[in-house]
Amino acid sequence: MNYLLIDTSNQPLSVAIMQDDKVLSEFNTNEKKNHSVQLMPAIANILEESQLDKKELDAIIVAEGPGSYTGLRIGVTVAKTLAYALNTKLYGVSSLKALAATVKEENILIVPVFDARREAVYSGVYQYQNGHLVQLIEDQYLSITMLKELLYKQGEHFKFVGADTEKLADLLNHDCIPNLPKAKEMKALIDHPTEIHQFKPNYIKISEAERNWLDQQNKN
């Protein structure tokens, strides 16, 4: 089977073409550019490098969130549109689990983090068990202080993962691995295909604009 994999859940952009478990082509960048401008040209380029026509795609895999609201909307919208137009299967994968999968260490807790501002993060806790990446604590939005308290209670060695660990280093104050997401890692994480029209990003937390609108409505 031929897979197109897309991760635009945060500033990094990662796309890949895989044939079964083989990577035919991939593109990864952490440049501060709008994904709406980068994504489709990147997909076209890796399809050309893979010598595949888009009609030969059998499935599309997309990072479903949490993460940047704009990034998630762009990635999910493109994935849904292509899946519908090409009549392919569509799979969603937690963007935090996809980031955790870039670490191959066993016997530790893998803690992917995305900066959510105001000393808060999106995070979950994962660990390899019998060669499989297993979620131990659900993806959620929480303060860094609460996350560290939760981790210390586990009584196991842990490492924070993600590019955002660099700017949050003083707050995290622990072992960090500044990995970027790699879309190809999502292939091993898929389960059942999703219903295209009902598939939505997993934002976890409402946007600041939505929160401000609700606050204004409550005042009226």
C-alpha cells in the first residue's frame, strides 16, 4: 500500500510517502512559514520524487492534534479533501504520540510536549512495552508545574521530547530531547480508518478567540 503522511500540527512541517514500511520520500522543516503555502508544494514534490501519481495513494495519515489551531486545520482539511477526492482511507494519529515515536529508548517514560503558552503545555506520557509505544497518561492541556508533579509521582525516569523543550528548558528543568516531528513515524501508529466527513482535529483546549467570545457572551 502507498501512504501519504502529513504532520502540520505545530511550526514544524513533515510529510512523507511510504510504500508499506519503506519510506520513498520525505520532507521535514522547522522554518517559520505558513503551512498553507508550504504543504501542497511539499506533497507534490515528494510524490514526484517517489515516482507516484496521487491516484496511486491507498491511504492518508494525518496528525490530528493537539497543537496549533491553524496548523491542525490546514493539515486535517488537506488530508480530508485528498482522501475524499482520491477515495482513499483516512487515518488520524495523535500528534503527541507521533512526536513520542521519534524516541526509540525503552525503560523510560517518553513525555512529548508542545508549548501552549502561559507556562502550560499539551502533553501525554508514553512508554515502549514489548516493542510497542503505549500511552500511559492521556494527552491533555495542563500547566508545566502540574505535569512535573504528575511525572514525579510515577517514580520512573522520564524525558521531555520536542522542539519546544528548548524554549521551555528553564521551566522543565529536566532531561530533554529536542526532536522534530517526523511524519513517517505515524505509519506504525495507525489503527482503524476514520469516517472522512466526521473527522475533526483534536484541539483539546478551546482557542483564545473562542474563550474571549464566550467571556464576552457571559458579560452580556
